[in-house]
Amino acid sequence: MTTTVAKRITDIGPPHYDKFLPPIIKKNYGQWKFHESIAPGVLCHVAESGDRIYTVRAGSPRLLSVQTLRRFADLADRFSDGHLRFTSRNNVEFLLSDRSKIEPLKQALFELGFPVGGTNNAISNIVHTQGWVHCHSAATDASGIVKSVMDALYDRFTHENMPAKLRVALACCLNMCGAVHCSDIAILGIHRRVPKINHQTLPKTCEVPTLIASCPTGAIRPATVNEKASVEVVEDQCMFCGNCYTVCPSMPLNDPENDGISIWVGGKVSNARSAPKFSKLAIPFIPNNPPRWPEVVDAVVNIVNVYAAHARKYERMGEWIDRVGWPRFFELTGIPFGRYHLDDFKHAGTTYARSTHIRF
Amino acid sequence: MADETTKTPLLDQLEQGPWPSFVKEIKQAGEKSPVCGDLLGQLEQSYSEKMGHWKHGGIVGVLGYGGGVIGRYSDLPEKYPHVAHFHTLRVNQPAGWFYTSDAIRTLCDIWERHGSGLTNMHGSTGDIVFLGTRTDELEPTFKELTEAGYDLGGSGSCMRTPSCCVGQARCEWACYDTMAICDDMTRTYQDEMHRPPFPYKFKIKCSGCPNDCVASIARSDLSIIGTWKDDIQQDATAVAEYAAAGLNIQKDVCDRCPTRCMEWDGAALTIENRECVRCMHCINVMPKALRPGKERGATVLIGAKAPIVQGALLSSVLVPFVPADELADTLKELIKRVWEFWDENGKNRERVGELIQRVGLANFLDAIGLDPAPEMVMAPRDNPYIFFQKDGDGH
């Protein structure tokens, strides 16, 4: 007697992209010549062969139900021969070979509540993390702030009226799953209180040497508490990064009244014009104020408006600030400058002004 | 109980406003899945208390894999039993995030049968994210995914799911085939992706040009960024057309060039290509008139990461130029040597960029067998404390 056991399939990797490419892309792969912008959110790429492909880009909340995904699939069937893709900023793109279908598709997306835009000098979608929807170390929610900020910046998504690209990103703690640290505007959740050590569970849940080694400032020391091996935190040395909590569940940092948001500006990823750079601290702390975080929305909109009013064409946030100087940035935005803006970690000295180049 | 947990006055406010609402998405998925009602209930409580309600981690997965599933448990399981388990699966995306409508429906069918019906398209690293299911659904979900041709992505101390820009599929600036390289890396390192072997995570991102649409220089341990060696391709007629159409070529192109390598005399644009740093600005502004050169390939950079543990880093140059047709082989050889050194010398939770900071770039280059090159630094050292070596000539 023989029994057949179905072989378990593993390590096959993703489907090969070739299966999903529209015929016009397969035909012109690597043979694109130039592109032009037709309208906000609509691009036309022209191949050496003369073929044209039209891209219609729409914003999404990233967190999508299968119902919405099925609607996107239906739209793709109706307008783009069943082909669609997503972008690195969580937008959905429909790839059309028939120009006459652009307007009906835009209309259909509008009726479903998905705005078309995010191209060229518009503010594209905010890349973000999970927040309270799914994460254990979040100092704030992600989706709620993103929704509130994008409601306020909606017109800047659907119009290309900024001096240059402006990239906003949100991470709900310093782990930065969203790697927001090189964004024009970064919204970053932060903790501000030392971990509350659970000495009961710590010996069972955590490896003490690993825990001690996890602290970038050496603030965690071995300690015996109630005759059990545990740790203590030198409070003056803690800068609330949450590394210890990542390796040890008995070190939670969550603190409703002291967790909140910091805002960072002037970073970029692209090599265009100036080199890529990190975002720098603008506002050290704004308390969490769900469901719509009005203070965070106001702070972001203020920075966007000041930048839009003062930057020159093609000048990214950080390039504008480099030209006018940080004192002017703080003056124009009305953001107070204080001790938290002065770095005191590694390489802090490289951020001190080491010249007499001062604008008065 | 059910009534109480579906009252969400705070979250309901996030259904207002023009931007698409994640709350609407959760409610919509809730029409078919009881999970979503409890998710909303717990989230509403988080909004009211200003604090998350997920327990720390939890090791769950599918048979034989050490990653790809993020374990998540509610700390209020009695109150919200449907999210007592709320694990996430990272499903490896097809390169370039291209789909057909049928592929999307297949993914929806699987996830509707086995989970919350909530997704992220996509997660920060690039995976399709299936958000929220129970431990006993993991293996059945995985079975259906693999039968449909999908596999899990990476999590933990492994090679994370590589990602890439749209590349040559729809971009004239792609200096190498990003989707092919991304797919090749993904398939080559399935074992390292699914069975975490490293001190910490290792990310690979492929961008076709220096605009770097997948943020590889900020977000990946190995950043592969397309570039070219020869002259920018110029169509003089198209340049004149941009000028005629009102573009201020002097101000918006020449004056914005970081090396001032371009001159515009009102009729012709002259580029001193030896001075060009391939920043893309002029090409971005005049895509019909200017294009990357024909001798194309990539710059390979190493070491980017977010702040955890020792501070954020951008990648720095490792190989200034690799011709496009040699890229796959060169990368595999480089990766082998880098992983060997990292495996041997990296401390627990030390990314490769932090290791290089700790041991020094010179020692790292010795270990992986590369010669120092001036393209690797912004400037030579300015401090005279030099560790001269006893043997060798110091070069």
C-alpha cells in the first residue's frame, strides 16, 4: 500500500514579475525614451518605438481591505486591461494604453474616494508605520495622524504647486520601520520616560547580558531585586530609545501622558542637486491628541506653508534651509529653538557652527 | 459586549475629510470578518487612553521558517477575543509591485478565508502585509499562498525582502534592470531570508538612478543605485524647445547644477561631463532633452540604517561603478564576502554599517578584499593619528 503525501512547497520566492507586466511594457522594456506630465497624477511615458503608456496614480491609506483591493482589480479590468501596480509611497497606479480612458478612470477613482495626484512637485502620500493598529512599541498611532495630516494637505496632493517635491513620513517610534530619517518632514513618535522595569517577569523573559548590551549609552546595570537577578536604569543616561524594550518585554516605555510626537525637517533621499541628508529636529515634543492630533497637523501645515512661500523653484526643504540658514527657518516658522535642538550623542560636534558665517 | 466594542466615537471622526480613511477600510473588512470589530474596539480604547494594547512580540511562524510572521497578541484578550491573536504575515511582493487584477483577487481570496481581510499595500520594506490572523491559520494560509505561487518575506535577523523601483519596466532613467536584480537577489538568498542566520537584519534595495525612488541610500544595508559613466545624452532641438516653452535654462538648470558643469548661451547647452556628478537634476527638469549616458551600471553603497542601535547612517560608496552586465555576479561575490566578515565580527544586533563604524572602513575593505578608492570618502582624514602597519608600505 502506498500513501501519497503532498510535498510541502517552500522557498519558491515571489511570483516572477514577468507574469504581471502589461504587454506594452514587455514590448518596450528598457526602451523608454522620455516622459511627460499630462496632469497631476497622470504621466505619459514614450518608448523608442513610439508606443505610449499612461499612468494614473491615486493615493491610498496603505491599510486596505480586501473589498477595496477587489475594487481596484475591477477598475484595472475596466480601464487598464487588468494591470495595476503600487508605488514605494503606497500609491496605486493604473497602467493604460488607451488615453481616452484616463478621464473616466479618474472619475471612477474620485467616486470611490481615492484622489489622483502625488506626482512631480506635489506632496506625495505619507509613508508610515503601524502604530496602535498593530505595534507593541508605538509611542503614537500612525494611521490616524497620517489621515489627519493628508486631509489638511489634500490640495497639495492633487495639485503640483510646491517649489519641489516634498516627502512626508511618519514612524511611531525610534525603531523607524518607516525609516523617516531622510524626509523633508518627518513625524516621529517618541517616548520621554525611562522604562518601567517589571522585576517579577524580567528574570523569566529576558537575558540580562543581552539586555545590558542593548543600551547605546550604557544606562542599564545589573541589580539584584528581591533576591532575583534583574537590572536598574541610570535615569540620567537614558534617552528613551526603546532598545531595551525590543530585547526585553519587561522594560516597557509606554506612558500616555509623556509619549508624543517630534517633528524633523530638511532630509532627502534623492541625489538630485545636493547630497542625500538626514532630517533635523524642528519640534522636540507635541503631546498625543487623538483622534486628529490638531497640534501636529497645524505644525506640519505651518512648515509646509512657510516653505512653499519662501523656497525657490526646485529647492527641497533642506536645500531652502541651507540657503537661508536655520535661524531664519526658526524665525519664519515661529518654532522656538531650545536645548533639545543641540545634539549630544555621537558626532554631536559636527553639528556645531564652526565658522563665523552668520546671517543677521 | 459586541455592542460595546463597536462603539467608536473617536475613530468615527477619522471617517471625515477628503483623504481615504483607514477606519472605513477596517469597517468594510468587518462586514465579513469579526476580527475587525474587536480591532476597532481595541484601537478606540488606545485612542481614548493614548496607549497601544499589543503585547510584546511572540514567536510564531510556519514550519521550517524562522521569519515572515510577526507574532502579535492583545493585552486585553478577554475584552477583545477576536484579536487575542493578531499575527501578521509578510508576503514577498513581486518585483516592482506589479500585479494583474486576477493576482490581486487570488490574494484577497486567500486572505479572506484565513485572516482579517486587512492588508498593507505595502509594508515599509516592500512586502505585501496580511494584517491579523490566528496562530492556527498561519500554516493553512502559507499552504494556499505557496500553491498560488507566493512565498513569505523576511523578518528578524535575516536578509529582509529586497525591493526595487519600477526600473526599466516604465522609466527611461533606469541605468540597470532593477526588477531583474531584485528578483535574482530574492531567489538566490531564499535560505538567508527564511532562516535568520545573521547578527541582525540585512536589507537590499535597488534604485535605477540617483533619484533613488526606493530610498536605498537611507534604508538598506546594501544600496544599489543606477548611474552612468559616459556623457549625458543631449537632444539639442529638444533643449531649444524647452527654452522656447519658457523654461529658464540658466536659472533652473545651470544654476542648480551642483558642480556648475553646464553653460547655456541662449542657444546651446554645453556640458562639461568630466565635472558632472550624475545628480539627475538637469535630466529631471528636461526629460525630453537630456538622458543618462549609454555606458550604464550602478554604484554600490553599504551601511544605511535607521537610528537603532548606535544612530542612523546613510550608505557610503563601496564600489563606484559596476557595469550593468556584471552587476549580478559582482553583487553576489560582494555579498558573500560582506556576510562572512559580518558573521565573524558582528555583535548581536549590530548592523553591517555599525560594524564598519566600529572597525573602520580600512579594516573592512581589507577583510572583503577591496582596495581603498578616493570615491569612498568625502575627503581624506584630517586627523594625524594614523595606525601605521608594521609590514607593508602603508599604502
